[in-house]
Amino acid sequence: MKAKAAVLFEVGQRLDIREVDVQAPRAGEVLIRMAAGGVCHSDLHAMTGHLVVALPAILGHEGAGVVADVGPGVTSVKPGDHVIPLWRLSCGVCEYCSDGRPALCNAGMQVRMTGRLPDGTTRFSLDGKEIKHFAGVSTFSEYSVVPEGAVLKIPPELPLDRAALLGCAVITGVGAVINCARVRPGSSVVVFGTGGVGLNAVQGARIAGAEKIVAVDLLDRKLEFAKKFGATHTVNAAQGDPVAQVRALTGGRGVDYAFEVIGLPKTIRQAYDCLAKRGMAVVVGVTPMTTEVAVPVMSLVFEERVLTGSIYGSSRPRIDIPKLIDLYRAGTLKLDELLTRTYPFKEINEAYAALERGEVARSVVTF
């Protein structure tokens, strides 16, 4: 079948909308008709080369849609089901999956690095030449073939443009707070970067019961977004040393938890420097593969600080996403407010330009 898709042919180029060929799903695979695809920084990192991706590839890893067809042996979903593709495939049986850390499963890494499905082939082609999958899901295609293990059924009444956000921005930001850091009620938190994922770290801290939530960014309009999601204080890093400002807000003590959701050595170090004794800094932002960050070892030892990372919100998507849906239904999790713009698919490059300018909390393209 034919489908319009956003293809990245070379690093540094814009996405090119082409009509590609999509094969039927094979055994254990699901064909999804995408309704919405989230405009996320991770895809932008692939475009700039900060994230190494097998090319040419159809990007997109955050999305939602409806099952159009299933291959032999698929039992968990059927045509007509509303679903979210899970961009971090997991096998379910390895040591990481068994320990409740499916995002660390090697199956997901293999799919991401090769751009091929688990059987070593792709379902996309253009003029007879293969097009790679991105993160195993390629949500920037009208139709995408995904392994059954990377498909999660959701309630049909959940709006698909909102549901798309759950697949990355929400689960990554909220999960980093709740699953990785395990933020305690009454604690203090700082979040560096208030884009789509950072705003969800902010609201994750609010949901976890943090007393003081400081949002740090360079743009006032993004800091205003953060207030809507639960920030009790904001710091514009363009107007002075953010570490000094955060420490001033905590009486010099520092914060219990710091989240870096940008992916820059400078801000990673700033997040670490904001910590109180026994504080934890969690790096969520994506950096170039060779990036290194220096921190003072004495504070690690004498103040028992922690510097760690979190991928995919350190989550168990099949358990955590239904919980997030319940929080949304209860009015606790803000999805409607998170979706600030919707673009037709043909305007996907304009959507990414707006993302780079910091104009949106989160946007989606719709098919």
C-alpha cells in the first residue's frame, strides 16, 4: 500500500514528505493507521546528528492511531482498536525486563540502531530502495508497521491527539520524577528546560507532592507554561546564574532533586550544582554521543549526591500509561493544556521550526 511519510534522507536536511510503499504486517506485527504524531526534540536530534540514526528513515516516535490490520499470531489487538506505539521495544524476559526496567532491554537498542524490525528487515521502501524505521515505530507515516510488543491498546474515548503525548513527553517527564527519582512529598525540585518533557517533569513533581518546584529556562513564555503545570517559582537563566538563584530560593541549602531536560553539559553541571546534601540529579536530555560532563568528586563523596540518567521515564509502559490515563481522567494530569498547537502533516517542518523557537509546550501533526 501507499502512504505519505516524512523521510529524513541526510543529517542537516529538513524532513521530506514522500509517498512510500508500506508492506503488509508479517507474523507478530501490527499495521497502524496513525492519527497524530508528536513533534519531539528527539526527532530533531536525529535531524541534527546529535542522535545517530540509520538513514534514510521515517522519523516520529510519539503518536497514536487505530489498528488497520494485524499479522498472523497477533492476539493483543485487533483492527479498529485505538493504540499507542511504544518506541522502546522490549522482549519481556531478559534481566532488565524481569527487573521492571524494560527501557534498558537490548531488543529496543537493536531496533533503534539498525532501523530495522526484529527480523532484520523493513516494511518501508521508496522506488524499490528500503527506508529505515525510527525507534521501531515511525509515527510520521500515515501507516506504519510495528511489532506487537510495541503496541499498547488504549480506551477508544481517549482523544488520539492527547493520547499521542503519553507515548513520550508525558511518560518520560513524569516517569523520571516518579519512577527514577521517586520524589518525596514535601521535597524541593528544580527542572532545567521547560519544553514538552520538562513540563511533564514539573507536573510529575506536583503530582508527587513536591513543596517547592523551580522551573529554569531562557524564555519567559516557557516559564509561564511551567507555572500552569505546577512550578511554584521560575528562574530565567538569561538574567543571572541559575544555580545562585535556585540556591537563594532554598535559603542556600539546595534542592532535593534536579532534572536536566535539555541535553547540554553546562545545564547538566548546573543541575548537579543545585543539589543539597544527598540530592539527586537526573539527566533526561539527549546529548551528542561523545558528550562528557565533569563534576566535583568530593561533593559526590562528602555530600552523598547522586548523578544518574533516565530513559523513557524509567517506566513500565504497560503499567504506567494506564495509570497516566486515569490521572488525566481525574483532572490531575494536564494533557489538554500541554497540546498547544496542532499542524496538518504537510506542515511538519513548520512545526519543528516553532519547536526550535520555543513557541509551543507540545504540538502534534495530524493525518
